[in-house]
Amino acid sequence: MKKETVKEALSGLKDLRLTKKIVGRVGKVPEIPDDDFEHPNLKELAVMVEGAPQQLFAGYLINLDSSVRDDNFLLPELDRLLNSLKSVRRQAYFVANDCYLHPQDFVERLARHGLEVPVENVFTPVRIAQLYLRREFAGAKVLSLADERFNKALRNAGINLVADPLKAEVVLLSHNLNFNFELFTQGYQALAASADTKLVTLSMMRTRKMGADGQVVPGTRGYVRALESATRTSYYENLGRPGVKYLEVIFAESGLDPADTLFVSDSLSNDIRPTKRFGLPTALLLTGSSTLAQAKSAKQKDQPNYLVDSVAELVPAYIMDQVEHPAEYAAEE
């Protein structure tokens, strides 16, 4: 039997679907009113397949926080994935939730392993903040309570940072190892001065892991709750987990269709559920902190759609084979 060529596969990719419908069309990027939002197609994304996807997606949004933290980039599998996606003209984007990791840091770290990724294809909290502030608060005066490197990146992106709390229209809160009473007071003064001043946070995680050893430290939620209590206000927007606003920002910038983009993560608890709430099909990579047993025991709405042992499995085997052994297929044509 004549094997299908990459060219033929590309011409019919739109028709490739699993027999069980797990991908719901969402069209335009949905507006997300709050962290309790669940996309109407969530039930259609409930099916978990204990295996790899048998279709190509238009885009791949990959979160490898655990692997990045451990400096384990899953080589050579990640190299194979990127090469195959390039061959079939599919885009790979990376997202990281570490506010201390800037896009260029991610690119340089991958480059040390021989992987080339365009910096514009990387979304970290600092870039999410840049894009969001330019889109939602263009020209607004922003009081940032982040560290100086984070603030420098904001200034370089044209964000109007101010030092005077009484002039602030937006208070931006990020995880900051140097957060202290002085910064807390500045945030309080800005929010107390005007009911119109908005509190925007980069995360509402209770705890987070730091360093190669994964030490658990308090997350940004504590900072937010303290400011809310002192000012008797609530935060305006959460640009990080467990919310989904950051996904809205990513899709608005990338132009990808959420329904035709596979979200890949090595963390079941932190990423899969909120991503499915947004309407994305998901794949859990079993090389990080999450296990097959945990995926099986999770509630159905928290389960991934696919389970893979390697990122190379994200591309159907017959496509990967043609990309890596083109001479064999050329001889059969």
C-alpha cells in the first residue's frame, strides 16, 4: 500500500479528527469575565485518550516549566518536534509562568541545547504584562511593584512607569523576592487614593517553586490579599494562573485559533484545567511532575485530552516518519 506523503497529508489536515469529538470550535478569542468561567465547549473536551494525538494542529502552545526549572529540555525529542513542525508549516509557541524568566532568557537557554526559537514565539509574565498594558491601558501611568529587571523590561516596551503612587492609574503586582513594607505602602497609597486605580496581578498562586531544587515559597496571592484587605478593594485582573486572561493575550498576539491549537504541559494541576476552561485541547507530557495515575484519578474536567511520554509524539507518527526519512517516500512516488 502506497504511504501518504507529507504533501498529501498537508492538503487534508483540516479533515483529520479523532472519532470521538474532543475539539470544539470557538471562533474568536472569548472574553473571560472571571476565574470561574468555563467555556461552553468544556464537555466536548472531556474525553481523555491515553495516547498521542492522531491529527496535526495549526499551532502548539507548549509549557515546560518543570523541565525548564530542572534544565531538562527533553532532547532530542524537542528538537525532533520543532523540526517536524517547521517541515509541515506549523507554529510552536512557548509559555512559561516564571516571572523571573524573560523571553530572551528562555531563547538563550534553548540555544545552549542547539534549539532555535524566535523570541516573539515566547510568552513569559513580563511579555504578557507588556502586551496587556499596551492593549488595555495604553499610555496609563503604572506603578509596578515588581523587581528592577522586570520594571526595566516594561520601560523598554514603552510602558509609562511612575514612582509617585498618587499619580498611578494601574498598580502592577508581580512575585518579587525583594517585596517589602515600603512597596506594600506604595501599593496601598495608590489604590487608596482613587477608586479608579486598578490592581493587576501576574499570578494568584498561593505558593510557587524557586530554584533548581524546587523550594516552595509563598506566592503572589498573599501580596494581593494583603492589599485588598488594607484598601477594601479587589484586584481588577489576574494575568497568570489559575486564571485564563494570559491565554486571551497570547491568542490575540499570535493570531492562532484556540480551537486548532494544542496546549502542551508537564503540569496537570497548574495548567490543564484552566486551559480546558478556555476551550483548548490539551496534552499532558509525562516527563514533569505529573503522572499517569494522577491524570486517571483527576476529575474528568481536569483531565488532559492526550497523554504522551515524549514531545515528539505530538506529531502523528506517519508525519514524523516522512519528515525524518524523506528519501524513502520520494522513492515510492
